[in-house]
Amino acid sequence: MAYFQELPNIAYPSLLPNRNKSEDRIVVKNIFKRSKLRDDVDQAITAFNYYYVKQGMRPDVVAKEIYDDPELDWIILTTNNITNIRNQWPLDHNDLHDYMLEKYGSEINLNGIHHYETRKIVDEYDRTVIPAGLQVDANFSFKYKNFSNSIVTVNPVSAITNYQYEVKLNDEKRRIKLLKPQFVSTFIVDHKNIMRYDRSSDYISSRLKTTYNPRISGV
């Protein structure tokens, strides 16, 4: 079932130059209608599996693998609250490199420093004194007492390049959650109900409503 096919329609005032009269309307898809998981399903840990998106895999490819239907890619996107594929889905190597060049301007700038992070520091008992990955200043230092009560000063700072930063962000997008196949039919029923219009002053049918026309009201 294709997502776009299920979107309801809006009778929108025509902006076409060849319209016959001010009351003319064109029927378009209501792209502002969005599906969502029911709260009880969204909060149920047992309703999902985690999945790692491999290199070059698109949402429709994942949907084919998991649900045996590439047109159910919208379920994957909805489950992960993805509204912009370009920004929220992991890019393959070539697209990521093109994106970074567009963002930073040159290969040289990709190797520029984006920020600094801590390295993991442990004491004599292998206890973590400072975890890795904390964003800090370049001159950050830290003091702690070791087993012999001596003060130890460490400078656990690593420079993170623009390239490393973007690769890490992209890799973090690879871990997504998938609605288990046994819940898909229920979700599709919920989706179809969400896509229906409730009765209102703009209501024409469950699949069509009108919108405000300033040409008629004069406002």
C-alpha cells in the first residue's frame, strides 16, 4: 500500500491563470496529513526490533526485506519519525562525501577541526574517571587522586575533524527501530482511519474537504 495513495484530498482555490471563475477549485493531496503510531504501540518495547541499515540500503529495500513489500517503506519512516530522507536517513559513502563537500567547501576543510572530545581515562582499578566523547575545550585538563593519594593531572583531549563528525552522525542514523510484522496490519487500519476527515464546516466526504477561499469572502 503506497502512502501517497492513501492521503486524503483538498479542494483548493485554483491559482491557474486560465480558471473560469473565482469559485474554481483544484483537487490536490493533503500532504499535511501525517500518520502516527498509536501511543500504546509506540511505547510497547515488544512491538519493535532494532535494525542496522547497511551501506546503500533505501527504506523501500528494508521494507521489502522485512515486510516483503517495498511500498511499506512509509511504515519504517513513520516508526522512526523520519520526515526528510536527505537529512534523517543514512547516506551512502558517495552521497555523504558530496554532502560534506557541499557543506564545508573543500577537501581541506573536511580535515579542519570541528570540536574536541575527551578520551576515556580509567584509574588503577579500571574504573572510569572520565568517559569518552564529552565535548570539551582544546586545553581541557582534569585532576584526580589515584590509589596512593597522589594528584594525577590528565589532558584527555582528542581533536575531531569535520569529516569524523559527519561520519559519526551518519552512522548513528543506521540504527533504526522496525515495527514487527505482526503489528503491521493493525497499523495500516489505524493509518487509514487517521487519513479520514471528521465532519466540519469544510467537510465534503471522508476523503475530501474544501478550504477557505478569500476570493469569495473578499477578505
